[in-house]
Amino acid sequence: MTACREPASVLIERLSNGETTSLELTEACLAEITSHDGAVGAFLHVAGDSARQAAESIDRRRAAGEPLGRLAGLPVAVKDVLVTRDQPTTCGSRMLEGWTPPYDAHTVEKLRDADAVLIGKTNMDEFAMGSTTENSAFGPTRTPWQLDCVAGGSSGGSAAAVSAGFAPLAVGSDTGGSIRQPASFCGVVGLKPSYGRVSRYGLVAYASSLDQVGPFARDVAGAAMLLEVLAGHDRRDGTSVDQPVPPYGQQLEKPVDGLRIGICPDHFGDGLDPEVREAVERALDIYRGLGADVQEIELPHSRFAVACYYLVAPSEASSNLARYDGIHYGRRTDDHDGLVEMYSNSRGAAFGTEVKRRIMLGTYALSAGYYDAYYLKAQKVRRLIQQDYSQAFADVDVIASPVAPTPAVRLGQLTDDPLQMYLADAYTISANLAGLPGVSIPAGFSQDGRPIGLQLLANAFTEDRLLRAAAMHERETDWHLATPTFAGDAC
Amino acid sequence: MSETHSAEPSHGQLTREDVLKVARLARLGLDESEVEEFTGQLGQVLGYVGILEEADTEGVEPLAGASERTDVLREDEPGESLTRDQALSGAPRHDDRFFLVPPVLDTSAE
Amino acid sequence: MPSPTTIIGLEVHVQLQTRTKIFCGCANRFNPDEPNVQTCPVCLGLPGALPVMNRRALELSVRAGLALSGTIAGLTKWDRKQYYYPDLPKAYQISQYDLPFCQGGHLDVDVEQENGEIQSRHIRLIRVHLEEDAGKNLHDESGRGGDSRVDLNRAGTPLLEIVSEPDIRSAAEARRYLEEIRLLMVYLGVSDCNMQEGSLRCDANVNLEISNSANESIRTPIVEVKNLNSFRGVEAALVYEISRQQREFEQCGGIYADTAKQTRGWDADRGVTFAQRGKEEASDYRYFPDPDLLPVSFSDEWIEIQRAELCEPPADRRRRFVAELGLSEYDAGVLVDRGRETADYFEAVATACGDAKQAANWVTQDVLRELNEREETIESFPIDAQGLASLLGMITSGDLTTRSGREVFSSLMNNQGGDGSIVERIASIVEERGLSAVADSGALETVIDAVISRNEKAAEDFRGGKDAAIGKLIGEVMREVGGADPNAVRETLISRLRP
């Protein structure tokens, strides 16, 4: 097993007691990327030179006894939706190909402050719209477990990078499941924080009221460690919450006393893959075995979640993506006859199909005569969904469910049918609509070896309890210890 | 779309003209195959979201964002600006002072 | 046929006088010579950047709303107004749609009617809202169709939009309304309202109600005249547009093919309005609440704090100057309209010297003349209010004649009288030139007697009822006695010649 496949906490330990150096770790990750990323497609940009320089500098500072950040020397991969001043930022789109932003996202600043080694930018569905990473303009990301299957999305690159051992930690973003679902498809831990827990400053917006940045790791402790670095108040994001960040990593060993788990029967209906159902039920049994009380809850409006989401998110997206007009940054086509055509042709040429589809949907939903029936109605339903959850969390600590109806699908399997693809988000999008934290943890494999995740949702700003509940399951299982083997890979 | 357009959601009945109109509004150049594809697909999605009509939202306040906090303000204190070079660095066309765009022809003399 | 009724509503844009832009820390400064140096990820609309509301912009906005007698909302929010234009980098303007921070309100404006009578007009407001300004497009004026250039220094400047009801009935009234808004905003310190720099701009909606031959009342289609950037421009554009609509009405007999609202520009050089090609699909801005900006709530306490920051509005001040200080409407208008500092100066002089009318005369005539000649503002005026008051006090008490007072004034303006305070300098100038009024009436009478005897003809003429003849005598006495009070001289002469 290569060094990078060790959990982050183990690597931090080895770095601090001198068993390894940041440069060694970084080189090991870069070597893995060189060997295998051609097949996986996790990275859009590998920052080999600057990563080595950063690693060397951290090693020097460590040797000199200087104080170091919490992730000192650890390679971290960053989804290409976060702006970085020294690395290109494309959002998986031709629109931004070649653009290097003049500023860093808040979370990127936080990573630098924590002395993480930024190893590269990861692949994603274009502007985070999709759940397979096949909507990337630069080719899909495959799950390292089965290279003919997708890594999930939209943060497929980050999930695959951690799974494949390209980086022990990675950052993604989640608007409707874009961290949790690829975490499930790639067999890693992925957490979407409460809305407002992590600053969105420098996160290229898809749907502003739903987007959150969050961690990927090989285990719960790694996710807790990275979340601790990413979270916190930022004056530049009005929606970021000014609440102290608890030491998520410190209490993981402590089980949640009398853990109450809610399950919603709607989540186990038709369309759920039997192997996924089995994995989730097995996980629930594990919790029961630990003394947890598993009870049925009602989420009466959850059947509206997909419809609500696919109005709210595209509406906001149609507005957020209007700025890509070929004037101040991004692509401009030379093929035009005047300003209006320049806009249309530039946008028409540089955006991919899914992005166009959602811009169209959102523009329609906001247009005169339709606003009340679509956008406004969706906002009202959104409140009902949020109320369902606050009522449910009066009785339970977490809600357990599948992450996705199936394990990773084959490439091309869903891309022809947008509505089917949207429906596959049913388990994850409510957390975004209601602003709740959610985590996907490894919970098994299909018979043919594709990972299956378990989703736990908790009440807003109770990430500490959510992580502790997740760690309870992790301690009883070893799904998170499994690693994919590439064809021809010696380990 | 004009104000006079039907206020009834057209579930599953999106026309080609609707698609072209929306594309114009969104400044989104679509080729013929996309127009055709979207007419069907968007109609299908709009048909699906019609399910929301089943939700009783009588008296329900719309929820615009997951956070319902208010009053996040900044002080009127200067922050850092970019240099002009930085500001122009991503622009497809500029003359080192200004962003350049095709002529903005919004006037025509009487 | 009754004459047509003119119906005008104005949308006035006022740039707020904050240090920084509305959503970011970039300088809020007019700077056309250095394009694109006051930008950052936020006002450039770079991917990932987020807006955060400037507290000062809100304070100034609410003060403006209160001064306009509007109702401040308990909760207000911002919406995205979406359209494509190169000076709008996000392709949406953050504005306010259905929950503006201020609704209603009004402004009373004194307008001179055609018959010369002053009439007070009550202009109601629909709303006031706070939004961001766009950048600036500079069009190629060579006529060769070259690229337009975009400067984003202005993008994100806080902008108030004050929307009136269609209560304005003439072009002159529109101008007066705009002038009064400007004055109020400057008084409040909300804006510098510098029209050359575009910090006060206005769009006018105008149409006419005309009776046709069948005596039916017909309304001409509403025209929005855009981008009126001077008081003269507003008036001239509306005068032109009113007559154009009237001509059009006469030509079509009130039967219009298209009654939709039209947008027209104003060509100040040619003095005409011209049809503008409407922004395509401009009517559908797809407003929706900006998810990046949280709503703002105003507590009653906070609103009262802002109210306490308000100054006396210009209209109240004019009224008070007339009612309490006894000034003419004209003088009160001149003093108040000149700006808050000038009115403050006048008031300080009036209070200190105890003679408001005299203070008004001196400030409106002598002080303003000097300021105009020097192209300076009252803040840099060399004679402070205490100094001028003491000079006027000397005149009132008879220590100085008005004529000598003017001489002292102009000496002070020429930096004479040493380095001391104004009061000390006045004393030294009076001393140096022997301007002290001749208090010894005996000495004055001696001179008068001598002058009468030297000018027998003039004295005889005056005795014979020719009033004008006294001028020559007064003049001669004055020449002989430096500090004589002309009124005293006149009275003494009269008592001698017409006992």
C-alpha cells in the first residue's frame, strides 16, 4: 500500500514524529497520479512543482522547530470549483479554460494557513452540475474501484483522488449531493457541512443558497480534521455563520449516548437497488447492536424534494452563470455579428449540454408569468421540507438513508436521460434544501465490487454529533480500510 | 417572455418557440439539435415538477435560503483592490486600460 | 379645446457619498482618468466572489428616505435584476424589487407658474430603493464602429433610486423637483450630487392627456427619456418631448399604432429626443431574491438614531428664515439654495450681529459676489461669520458707515489689517484709515454749513422742492468727512434747508 492510502491522521502522526517528510509524501502522491490518473481522470491540473516547493518549505520549517499548521505537510486535492491564485480554475468548463483567478477562495486560504500541500485541482461536472463527472469538458472521472464506472459527481475527481491514493484528503462542494454521492461511489468519507458552516467566498457558485464546501477523507477522523480547517466565519460571505468551530476530531471516540436514528420508509421504496438496501440495513443493525434506537420518522414532503430542487437550483444557476459573457473573463468566440450574438455564440460554444439545460430551465422558471408557479412555489415547498426535518430532529439525532439508489453506474448509462439522472439525487438534495449537514460513509460493496455508502443527516450545526455517530459505525466495520487495486498494480 | 404570456405552467407542453425565447433571454446560442432535444427534455422536467401543485402551500412563507439570518453588514472601510493588470488579466480582449467589446449599439437617431 | 395636461414622473438616481462601494472595499471615487483601478473580485463579478452590504450606505439611504417623509420598511431585501450589458459584469444588477427599504414619501417644491406666481407643489413618491451602479461603457465616437471600451471603476457604487408618482405637471416643475432633491441630498450629506460626475442622474417618464376632436380624453403613449444629466437637460428634454408628443397627437389624431412605452434618449447638442432601440427582452428582468445577501431589518430604535442625524431640510429652513428672521422669500431662497454651509454661515452672522436682514443683505450680495468671482466655496471664505458679524455690528451701532463697512470688507478680502483675528484686523483697518464714524455732530454741522454756503444753487433748488439736488450736497459733505454716516448727513441737511 502506498503512503498516500494511509488515513490522514496516521500521516500527520508520521510527519510530526519524523518517520516521513512532506516531500516524501508529496512525491508518493505525485507518483501515484502519474501512474494511474490517466485511467481515473481525477485531476484537471496537477501542481507538481509548487506542491514540491511547499512540501520542502514545510519540511524545513518543521526541522527548524517552527510552529506549523494543523495539516502541515499533508497533500490535499482541491475541486476545481474553488478559485486558486496560482493554479488555473476551470470548473470543468471550456468557458474558463486557461483562466487563473487573481484571488484565493477562503477555504484555499485556510488550507494554505494550515500548511497543507495543494497538490492539484480535481475534475468535476461542469460548474458542478451533474452526478457522474461525465459533464466535465475535460473527460470523465472513473471510480478507482471499477474503471468502467463513474466516480459520481459532481465532486468525482476529489472522491476518486482520495480513493485512489492520489491524496489523503480532498475538498469538494455539495449543492445536491455532490460530495456525498461520489464519496459513496468511491468508497470514501465525504461530508457536506451545514449551510453557512464553511465560507463560500471563492467557491464558484452553482446554486448559492444550496452550495457548501466540504471534506473528503479515507476515514471519519480525516473528514473531521479537514472540516475543522475549512469551517469558520468569513466576513466576505454574508451567509457564513459566526459560530465557533468545535474541535470535531477530539471527541470522535465518544459514542453518542442513546443515539436515536430516524429512518424514513419513503427512502426504501421502489427503485432502490437491493444491494444498497442490504448495505443500509446492515449498517442499521450495527447501530442497533451498539444500543442505538432506530425509529421510523415521517418526512411528508420529501417526495417533492427533487422537483423543488430542480427549480431552485437551476433558477439560481441561470443567474449565477449569466456572468460568463465573454467580456471580463472566460471565453469569447470570434464568430459573431455584434454584441448580442457575441454573448449567445460565446455561451453557446463554451457551455456543455447539461449546463445549458439547467440555464434554460432556470431562466424559464424565473421568467415573467412563470415565477409564481415555479420558483415561488418551489420556495414555499422548500420551507415545508425544512420544517419536516426540524420536526424529525426533535425526535432523532440523525437520519440514516442510502446515498444513491445504486452503486456507481457505468459511463454513459444515465447521460441520455436527464430526468432519470435528477431523480437519482432524491436522497441527498433535501439536506441542501434544508441546510443540514450530511455525511456519506463506506458501508459495503456490491457483489461486483462497487462501494456503497450510508448517508447520515443531522440537525444544522451538529456536525460534531454527526461525525461521532459516523465514527461509531466505522469502528465496527472495515469497509473504509479497503482500497481499490488498479490492473497491474503490485499492491 | 411577455407579461401577457399565459401564467399557467405548461407542464410537458413546452414549444419550440418557448425554447427559442428562453434561449434568447439567457443569451444562449443553441444549435438545431439542442433546440429539439431541449424542447422534449425540458418539457419532461417541467411536467415532472408539476408534482409541486400537490403540495399545500397555502399561507406558507417562501424560503429563499437555508439561512434566515438578517443584518450582515460590513463597515465602510477600504479594502484591497486589484491592480488594473490583474483586473484585465482574464479578459478575452482589452487594450491595457479598458475591457473591449463589440460596439454597443443601443441608439439609433430619429 | 382644453389645453393638454402634462404627466411626468421622475426616477432620480443619487450616488451615495460613502468611502467604499456598496458590496466591497474598493474606493467609491469618480476617477475616469485611471480606468479599471478601483475593482476587486466582488465588483468585477469574478466567479466565486460575494457581496456584503455596506453599513454606511444603508444609513445614508435611510436618512434620505426619512428626509423624504417615506416609510422605512421593517425588513428589506435585495433582488437580482437580470440583463446583459457590458458595464454590468455579473449580468445582473443587485437592486430592490418588491421590498424596497422605503415606500411612499413626498417632496414639496415651490414652482414659479407662467403668471409669475409661486405655487407650492406636492410631489408624491412611490418608493426609494438602494442598488448598485453599473460601470461605464465608452462608445467609439469615430463613427467607424470600433469597439466599445468598458471601465468598471464605477461598478458597485451605492445608488439610491427615488421614484416619484406622475405628479409633475411641467418641464419647469420637473427641473425644480430635481433641484430640490439635489439640495436635500447635499444638505443631508447623503451625496455630493455632482452632475458633471454623474452622481445625480435622472430618467423622466412623460406623456400627455389631450382631448381629441370628439372631446374624449386621450393619453399619449408614455415615453421614458433616459440619462438626463443636467437641470437644463431635464427641462429642455421635457419641453421638447411634450411638444413632440403634441405634434404626434395632432398628426395621428390620437390613434396610435403602438401604445407601448417607448424609450428615448436626449441629444443635448441637437436639442432633440430620439428613439432608442429597446434592450431586447428588456421587459423581463427575472427578478429574484439575491441568495448571497441576507435581508436587513430596521428596528424602530435604529431608525430613530438615523432620524436624529437629519438636519433641517432646505424647505423648512427657507420657511423659517422668512417667518422667524423676517427675510424676503427671495433672500431666504438664495441663502438656502446655495447650500447648507452658506446658510449656516448666514445664520451664524445673523445671530451674532442681531440683525438678520442686514446679515442677509451682506451675505447675498457682498459675500456671494466675492465667492462667485473667486470661484470659491464658503468654507474657504477669508472672513469668518464672527468677523463679519462684528463688522455688521459696528455698522448697526453707527460706529461705522455702511460705506466704510464695505471698504473694511474689501480690505479684509485683500488680506489687509495684519495677522490677527478678523475682529483685530477690522479695528486696525478702521484705525489706519480713520474710518470711525464722526460722532461729534458739532463738527459735522460745521462742515454742512460750509458746504451749503459754497453751493448756494443746489441749496436753493432743494429748498424749492427739487429733491434730487440734495445728492450733490451729501456727496460733498461725505468727501470732506471720511467716516460720516450718509443718513445722518442727509437728515442734518434736510433739517437745515427745510426747517
